[in-house]
Amino acid sequence: MFKGGVDMAGKQQVTKSSELSICDSYFENIQSRKKLPFSLQETLTAAFAEIPASSFPPVPGGKVIEILADSSVADAVSILSECNIMAAPVKKVDAGDSLDWRDRYLGIIDYSAIVLWVLESAELAAVALSATSAAAAGIGTGAVGALGAVALGLTGPVAVAGLTAAAVGAAVAGGVAAEKGAGKDASTAADNLGQDFYKVLLQEEPFKSTTVGSIIKSYRWSPFLPVTTNSSMLSILLLLSKYRLRNVPVIEPGKPHIQNFITQSAVVQGLEGCKGRDWFDCIAAQPISNVGLPFMSADEVVSVQSGELILEAFKKMKDNKIGGLPVVEGPNKKIIGNLSIRDIRHLLLKPELFSNFRQHTVLDFMNTTVSTTKGTGSVIPPITCKPDATLGSLIHALSSRSGHRIHVVNQSEEVVGVITLRDVISCFVYEPPNHFDSYFSFSTKEMLDE
């Protein structure tokens, strides 16, 4: 193991994957655009290399909540809600006494992944019912499920459609949605179930028995890559920036249990607490252009028009593997709001939003969710900055508002770029030559490329 580095078994060399090449390209580009003294970067990098992960503050409550792989989706929703957390590691049922974390964990499941699965399953249910005359004929639950599975396939991710059709069929056959006409109009069955479908989600099949383990790989949002407590903060900052991890689990050497989670957001909040230190003030005083930001230009920003469907907005995030979108209006993309993947939880927490979710626009969603200012009823404005803003002002805005991205706008409030937590962290570190090359095992590279 290298000094203060990531302690992982195996040092087999492999050709870099396309995903790692993308990470290299991003980091090399943003590093080449920095206008900071190299001596300052070297000193700061060396300092981060000496700070162990064990020195980072623990998660609230001091204990990492885990979810068993055989837990139902409904149970996972309850655990995440009751513990007021957005994500948790998924533990294998047959983990046994192995000291290897790979034998213990499947990965991380989060609220966003669960709701995406629910929404896509509901979409498939509607297709299944539309493809048959099951609903219109009012046939029984089992037949609806069987026909749905036959219509959409019996293997792969689509197989869940048959089970979802069974859930819709259960509601229809049981009279739950009969008065809403779901049994008469197959093409809108999933839409019109509304709050009753939300109840089915938690009480009926397939949601009642579908396990977290069965959906985690298809709906995992980022790689699962623990590091040890004696790993350096430099390695962790590189994983959170260059290598795109949103959170890094921390384990003790020789023990597979996760002791802590270090997130991008927690790191930026930690940087905010460094105000007054020479090294921080020197970098924070720089205009964002001097540290290569915004890295993403206007034509690269993925946005959503306020009149687009909310379901399409969340699909854009999943397809592009991004955590948020600016909500814009008009051809010039004037920003009026921000939509985060975290907001997707409102589709489960607010049953009225689940009703007809396939017809809700982004603006409808924003006006209905709890992300409104008390007393005014107006949507909370997005976090924005001008192109001449300082890095320190960005860090303060992101930290004080627990934001994950800040949109760069011109004088007309048109989006001209976006800066993420990843980008901010990248301003403070660079990767020394061959820092990871000899220490990433084959399995690690595979995980980063998933």
C-alpha cells in the first residue's frame, strides 16, 4: 500500500476502460485551465496526502445504516424515510464472516434509484395493459400478470413488467380503481390509479416482495468503492472529483463493516469551514475562470424546459448520469428553477404527485413539491452566479444552501454553464504521476466502469 493511499488487494494491470479515459480527459482538461501557482498545488496536494480518512467527521448519528439485499423495496423506502437518509449500502444476506467487503456488500441503493424503478415499472405496466385486452375484459390478477409478461418478454429488466401488470390488475380486479375507469381504458390504467397505486406500491405485489438486491445493479447511480480509514484524503478527493464517485464508503483495515461515508457535499462544506486559512483564501479569492470553470459550456449543459413532462426530466438525468437539470424557458434558456434527482422522492412522499405522473409538467411538479418558500408560495430560485464570481462565493452558496450544482448565467439570466460539486473539488487537487495506476485492481477498474 502506498503512503496514505487506498488499501485494496491486487495490483493487476489492465488497459484503461473508456469510462476511466473519460475521467482522465475531464481531469486533464480542468487541470490545464487552472491559473494557480504549481507550487501552491503541490503543497496542498502533499498536505491532503498526509490527512487520513479517519480524521473526517462521522455521519450524523455516528452509525452507517445498512439495508439487507433481501429487503423488499417497500421496506427500503421505509428505512430510508425513517432514518431521513437518501442512500444506504446494501448488505448481502449470505455475507457470513468474510473480511472482504466485496463478499459483504452489493453496492449502494438510494431513494432516487427506487423511484426511477417504480416509475419505469408503472410505464411498463401501462404498456402491458395496452398490449392486451386484459383490463378491458376485466380478467383476473394472475391472467393480467401472465399476459403482461408474455407481451413484453420473460427475461431481463422487462420481466418486471408482467409483475407490475399484475399489481395494476390486482387493483382493478379488487375494485380499488374501478370507479376511476382504469378497467375500461387500458392505455391510461397506470396513470389513473393515482393514490391507490401508491398504496399498492407498499402493500401489494410485486412491490411488496421485489427485493432491493434484484434491482440494485440496473438502478445503481454510481460505483461502490470503499477505502480504508488510513487512506489519504487526497485519494478520496480524487475519487470524488476525477473519478465521479458521489460518496466514498470508509472501512477499517481487515474489517468489512462501513464506518463512515464521505460525500462530495460534505467535502465542500468542510472547505467552507477553512475560511481564514492562507491556502484556502488564496484559492477562494480567484475568479472562477482562473480555476478553469465553468468546465461545462452552454451547449453542453443538459437542461429541461418548464413545459416538458417531469418523467422525461428524470429520465434525462438517468440517461446522462447527472444529478440535476436547470429548468429553463424559451429558446435562450432563461433559467427559472433547478430540478435535482433528490426531488424525485416527492413522487413517493406525495401521493397526489403520483396521480397522473405521466401528464405532470416540470412546472407542475415544481409548484406542487415542498420546495417552495414558506409564506410566498413561489418556487425557491436556483443557485446561480455570474461568470466573474469568485470560487469562494460559489463554495459559500453551495454550502449554505446544501446545493449540488450552481448555474452560471449572463445578465439576461440565460444559462451559459454549470459548475458541480465535483468541479469545485477538482480545483483543490491534482493527481500526482501514477498515483493510482499501480494500486487499482482489476475489480476496482471494472466497478469504476460500470
